[in-house]
Amino acid sequence: MIEFVRGTIDFVSPQYVVIDNGGIGYQIYTPNPFIYKKEMQVTIYTYHHVREDVFALYGFQMREEKILFTKLLNVTGIGPKGALAILASGDPDAVVSAIENEDEAFLVKFPGVGKKTARQIILDLKGKLSDVAPAISTDLFTHEEHEKQAQSEASIDEALEALRVLGYADREIHKVLPHLKEEAALSTDQYVKIALKKLLK
């Protein structure tokens, strides 16, 4: 089992990042790849998913995110893509709170999560997230605030592609596009976060 990968970000795509570790490139699927920048030195905590002929690494900034991801995978109806979409909101505390408070309305806003699946998440995980909630903070990604840079249309396009990868339909994406264009030049990651907040309202 690979607990974590430490190295340099070599490539960033809407679905995954590639970390160069000792000359070996590890392809790691993450909730929001755009929180990483090329040449950034990182440590990503990984989960090795094996199913029939599928072998994939999923990675997270914190062990607690990884724990929440693995717990979600144990819920009937939730696969790796669905679990990543839930974590991509950038606010794990809100997810944990929704589960503990049985807030189905919040959970069904995520792609692929219907009422039945939301209820199953609550039934399976309520009261079992004490090892996740205390250590997760809503300011996980504050380092991006210090990396503000000029933003072009290409960044919005990347953000929209990331939303498609997470499972959002074009009709949903088009609803948030005007809000993104109203924002000042931001990083792709920030555009993704703004879009997700709008979609989850």
C-alpha cells in the first residue's frame, strides 16, 4: 500500500496530477487537481483503488480527507468518482456536518447523489466520522490566496472541464458561467470553487 507520494508536480489535468518522485511519474486522481501548480513540491496522501482490471491512485492533501474518501467508498452507490466529487467542494466540514445532521438536501446537490444514496450515506456514516471532523479545517486551501495570478479565458475553460469531469451536466455548468465571468482574474482552482459553491446552493 502506498501511504503517500512526495515529489514535484510535473503535470496537472482536470482529472489528475502527475508527481515526479525519483524519476517516476505517479498519476494521482484528486478532488480538485487545480489546487496544485507545476513544479510545486507536495506530499499527497494516497489510496490505491483496485477493482478487476482497474488500478488507480487517489490522492489528498490531508490524511483526514483520505479517511473520509475511504468511508464514502464503503457506502452502497458511491464509487471513487462520486466520492471525489463530494470532496471537491473544498469544505469537508460541511459534508461531515450534513451527515451528522441528516441534511439530505445538502448531499443530493452532489453529482450522482440522489435521495436514496444520500439516505444511505447518512445511515452508514452518521456517528462514525469522529476521526475525520476534528482535524479537517475549512481553510485547507488558504495557500492559494497567496498565489493569485493573472487569469485568462483558458482558466475558465479548464474550470468548466473540471466540472464536467466531476459529473456536472452542461446545462448546470452554463448556469454558473456568467458568475465566473463576473469575477476578477482568478486561478483555475478558485473558479472551480466558486462554481461549486453556486452549484451546491
